[in-house]
Amino acid sequence: MKKLVSTLLLSILVMASGYTVQAAGFKDVPEDHYAYEAIMWAEEYDIVNGYSDGTFKPNATITEQQFAKLLANFYELESPVDELKKQTAAANWSDEYYNRLASYGVPLNGYFDNKIRAATVKRGVVAQAISHLTNGKSGLDQSIQFLIDYYISTGQNPQYENRNLQKFFGVTNSMTRAQVVTMLHRMDERNFYAISEDAQAIHENASNASLNTRAKNGQSQLDKTMQLTTPTNSAWEGTYSYYYKWGKGATDFNRRDAIISNATSNSFNIFITANDGTAAGSVDGTATITSSTKAVMNKSSNGNRCVLEFERLHNALKITEVDCSAEHDEGTNFSGTLKKQ
């Protein structure tokens, strides 16, 4: 029964994100890909079938509101009687799921702001949200250790193993499609469906706290490094893409995708994927804004040297790679001019 629930839940993510159905097998997920087994599990249960071009896009990110929807339904959280009173009053498709999560005091950023909900979710936030519901209230380090101990997720930066838990886990990195599928696959295998006593007590609400209070308590439970403030209406923010098909073969194409989020007057977060034939790569980091139209990133969230220069054009983003070889295959780089979507 629970496997069926998991199937329905990820189907929701597929429909909400506009993914299209594709026949079995993905040309960008070889058998030696770390998430191959989980992705094949998802395909077998008709959870997700990829895109019309035959790819799965394992490196594509998901937003906090998409993660919130999966989380609320995966744990079968009950709906509260009242609703959140948001700072952005406009109705949003994710309102129902944030109301349910607030009722259990789940640590998330986007309870009161639709724009924060639409930002990519970070691994540290995911760790604390899941740990709260499964293992009870805990800090960032405890949450990461819980995921690692039960092999629900693994670290991303082995050079920090047994030295710096947060850097080892990659707390500031965005969650990708492959990571979400892998995590749910492992949770399904380990039967992690029971709600923790802490989360259940918050839901039962013996103190009669308002839903907004429980949501704020959930926000404050997040580690300070994971908390987000309301982003500005920055011209930098958005999704940018470039695609060029130069041959008839399945891999005869060039593609660049970039997502800029959490922009302030000084910086923004950026996630880039690049594909040139069979060569590919992705990078996630923070860029410093140097003028009204230019910005630069000097290292990735993984801690690797990665110098990228950005120029904001009219409805486009020019990316110039100076040095970022540690984040992609030799056959490609992150340079290109991408159109704003």
C-alpha cells in the first residue's frame, strides 16, 4: 500500500513540474550512474518517465514548494482546521501542503512567502524537514547524521568526511531530481512512514497555538545558515536556457540551463547544467554582483575553484567560464548566452 502511495506522490511531482512521458530508458542515465537503480525503480512504478527528448535530467532542481507537496503527501499529514495568514496574500497551489506541514511544525522557509516557496530547496533544509517528521526535533548536524546513519542520503564532498559534517553533506547545495528519487526510494525500502512523537504532539496542539505560530516555530528550528529572507524583486532572478541540435544522433545537441534565485542587492544563488553531446556537468554556487549588469562567482558550493562571469542582457544571461574544470567533463564548459524563459 505504501509503495502505491509513493508512486502516486512522485506522479504528483511529475504533473506539477510539466514533465512529459518517455519510453523506458534514459540516454542521460547510464548504468553506472549513482541513482540508476532508484530511477529505474521510479520508472518501473510509473512514477516518472522523463522528457520527450529521451532524457531524465537527473541534475534538474526542485523548488521548496514541490518538495513540500511530496513531503506532506508521503507522510499522509492531516489538514488543520485553520489556514496560514501569509505575507503574500495571493493564493498559491502549494497553500494546502504548507498548511499541513505547519500543523506539524516542519522546518521550512516558505510558509509566508510565495517567492521563497518557488526557490530551489537546499539539502540542509531537506535534512531537517525529514528528520523532524521521522526522528523528532533536531539540529542540522543531528538531522544530517540521521540521514547518513540510515543511508537515506550520503555526503557529497568526501574530502570533508570525519572533518566537517555540513560540508561533507553539502548543506547549501540544491536538491535534484535524482537525489529526490533516490531518497524516496531508500525511505520506501526502510519503511519510514511513522510520524515522530515531536511532530505528532505539535499537530495535536495541546497548547492551542495558532497555525502561524507553529509555522514560525518550524522556521526558527532551521539552522540559521538555512534560513531565507524574502528575496528582492531582482532583474537577475529567473530561469535561462539554451538548446541547439547539431546532428541527428541522440546525443548530438548542446544545452545550457541556469536558475538564479534568492537575489539581493549584493548577490544571488545560481545553479547551472551543461550538456555537449555525451559530456555534461552541473554547478551550484553564490555569485557576487559587481555592477548593475555584471556578477562573478569564484567557487562552487562544493568548495571547488569555479570562476564564472555573468552579464545580464535584455531577456538573456551571458555566462563566461574562466576556470571551472572541476565541476564538469572535459568536453564541455558553462559558457554561453541563455535566453530568459
